[in-house]
Amino acid sequence: MDKPKVLIARKTFDDIVDRLRPHFELECKEDEGAWTQAELIARLQGKTGVYITGTEKIDATLLDACPQLRLISSMAVGYNNVDVAACTARGVLLTNAPDVLTETTADFGFALMMATARRIAESEHFLRRGEWKQWGVTMFAGSDVHGATLGILGMGRIGQAIAKRGALGFGMKVIYHNRSRLAPELEAPLGARWVEKDELLQQADHLVLVLPYSAASHHAIGAAELSKMKKTATLTNIARGGIVDDAALARALAAGTIAAAGLDVFEGEPSVHPELLTVPNVVLTPHIASASIPTRRAMASLAVDNLIAVLTGGKPVTPVNPEVL
Ligand code: DGY
């Protein structure tokens, strides 16, 4: 019997992909970068499964053009690049990669928040430009992280891991806003308190965004929200582009509405709003929050586990829409 055909749509770890070879006929993207949508559809012809990242767009048009597709296995936890309803309507299963990136992403979120509060990127650029002539009392003086109020918008696994770092490692007071409250036994060890979104905006010294992107969270932080924050506050976004109105944020940073921002994700990335590139009080990184080698390997491995499990007749490890089964 012919082996099912699987497309590996992004270059990934060869030894992890090799685990698929006994089971499937593989076609693999050999170079870095993504195929265009038309190329992706062409390569998907006759494929039963596809390995993707958080960037390939899987929509109704693609699904209709690839009727043999049964499984979309993403190595990302976020899946706003996939039209889940369209998958479900066509009986296509989507799997993602939760949990394996939680701690690494929380490490990065905390690091980005600290870099933002303590003006690390801005001061490094100043030093590299050769502008450091003498030590100064208030030179690049930022705000404290320890003992400050950490505000978290979205309190899933990554939000809780950031709260743990803040509360237990840095003595921060933790407030959060989420659709649902954490159970008291999760709140208590962190001293975390659920608050209304306005209170979160008004009280946080450092606000970190960790909510999934959806139509409901589009521009959850825009000009109106930024104007409610403290002038001394920082904003860190490690969630998804589009949750923040980047144009409004650039204006707020230039005007001093808030002190600084740390951004790992952008509206329309890899493009970055041009005004964000010119304001000094923002730390910019290219969507790397989960990018440690062990974690990226774990994400790839989980995506491969899902492909093997589902396409050899077993149960998915981490299904997003299990109702199709
Ligand atoms: C994720 O897993 O969602 C990361 O943001 C990488 O896309």
C-alpha cells in the first residue's frame, strides 16, 4: 500500500522530520522562508497531512483546493492563521503545540519587560553610536520591576508562568484580567487578583499581553486604552500582532503617554509600523519568544507526534477541533 503523503511546509529539524519517514512519503521545504499561497496549494495536492508553523494561512480557499487534506499539524500554540471553523466544516483536524513552549515564552516575556523597564536596548544603541561620554545620575534611568505592579491581560498558561516569575522571583503585586477567573488555589500562591480591564490599565506598572488573537481581541490596546495607563508604565506584547493598534502605540510612545514598550509581535509582521522604528523607547524583537533550541525542538516534535498518531489511525495528542474525529 502506498504511504500517505505529507508536506513539511517549513524547514525544521531534520532528525525530527526523519521520524516521519517510515510512515509517510514526505515533501519538505528545503530552504528557510515560506511558500507563497499559490505554491503552498500546489505542493499540497495529494497530501493527507501538512506540518505548518504559526504563519502559513490555512483558509477555506486552500482547504477547498486541497480536498485530500485530513490533518493540519502546527508546531505553534497560536492558530489564528488557521480558519478553524472552515477546517471543522470540512472534517479536517487541526493540532497545535501547547504547553511545551510555556516556560520559554514566559522567560522571554519577562526578559522583554525587564529590557523595556530598564531601557536596555535604548542605552545599548546609545553606547554603540559612541555617544557615551560620561556617567550620569539619571542617564537611562528607568523604572523598577521588583516590587512593582505586574498587570497581565490574558491569564492562560503563559500568563500564569509570567505571574509566577513576577510574584515569586521579583516580589511583584500581580493583577490580571481574563474572560474567566483563575481558581482560588491558582490565584493564592501568586497573590494574583482578577480586576476589570480598566483597573488593570490604570494600576499596572508593567502590563504584559498574553491573550490569543481573535476578532474580539483585535486592537484590545488602542489609543483609548493607552491613555488610561500610567505615564510611567510599560507595555509588553508577546501575544500576537493586531492585539495592539501599533500606530496608536507609536504615537503614545512619542507623546510620552506611557514610558516604553517591548514588542515581539506586530500587526502585519514581518512588516513593522515605520513610526515604531523611529521612536527610541521601544524594544523590538522579531517574534522569537519561544525561540530556544530545546523548545523549538519540542514544538516540532509534538507536531510530528500528532502527524504520526493521527495519520496512522491513533488519537491526536493535542487536537484543536476534536469534534471532527
Ligand atoms: C506560537 O507558538 O504561537 C508562537 O507565537 C510561534 O508562532
